[in-house]
Amino acid sequence: MVNSNSDTCPVHTNSILPSGSPSHLPPALPAAPLDILSANIRLRRFSPKDAPALYRVLSDPEVMQYIEPPFSLTQTETFLREYGLKEPPLVYALALSDSDTVIGHAIFHPYDASSYEIGWIIGHAHWNLGIASAVTQLLLSHAKMLGIAQLVLECSPKQHATIHIAQKFGFSPTEPAKELLVFRKNL
């Protein structure tokens, strides 16, 4: 069941792996590491010690409902190593700013020759708190600061909350699809 609240649903569908997986990253846009803070969240680089907290998120069947089967601890550690700890990272720790507790991850990396992909996966205990909107706003602001021309956001057609956030922030659907919606926003 998808809650219609715009901050409940994790983004990214069919696979938790970033669309621009390591062998498919375009050379035209360099990856742009980030460490940014808002009043309630921080987007930062992962560290190996984040694996247990990330596992609690990625092993939750409700969080992973539209993405892929829940992860084992081994799968989480592999994901963290291959996408969060690599240079440059493709995903970043989403942490509470007051405690630095990891509550999910944010996606921010080159998508194609002219755009970056953004997204998020948020632990169920932190849904309905405005965090998805806060992450989206932070990533939009960061992308503008870097001079990125366009952002891409992908989700399942069943992720009504994510679609709402895409529309709320001015993303437009670009490719009709049965299994994956692709939204773009020119900056």
C-alpha cells in the first residue's frame, strides 16, 4: 500500500542500484561529492560503520516494496562498498543532523551527459516527517550551485508519493513507461 503523503515513499525502483552504475557513468559530467546540512538532515559520505544502520533501512520489506527484495546484511555491505564508499560515490548517507544517525540514503550522481540523477530511500520510522521534500530541496540547491543543467528522478508508477514530490518540485515526466517513470527538471 502506498501512503499518499508526499514524504512516505522511497524513490528508485526496480533496483536500488543507481541508474548510472559505475560502468555506465558518462564522462561529460564529473561526479560531485557532497556534505550538506539542513535544520534536520545531513547528506554526507558514507563510512563503513554506517552498514548496520543502512541495513535496518534496506532490509525493511515496506521500504523496499517498489524497489527490490529486502537486502541481507551482506548485500547491504556490498551495496555500501560498491556505491557509497567508492570514488566518487553514487549514493550518500542520509542522516539526522542532530545525532548523525543514518536513516537512509540519497542518490546524487551523473545520469547522462547533461544531467544528474537524484533520489532517496528513507527508513520507515522517518516517513511523514518532510524528509523526502527536504532531501529534494537540498539536492536541487546543491545541483544549482554546481551549475548542473538538469536533474532526473525515477520511480515506479505505484509510488504516488514520489510522483507528488516530483511534481511539487517542478519535475516533468519525460518517458511513459509501464515499470519506470522518468522525470526531468531543467535548472
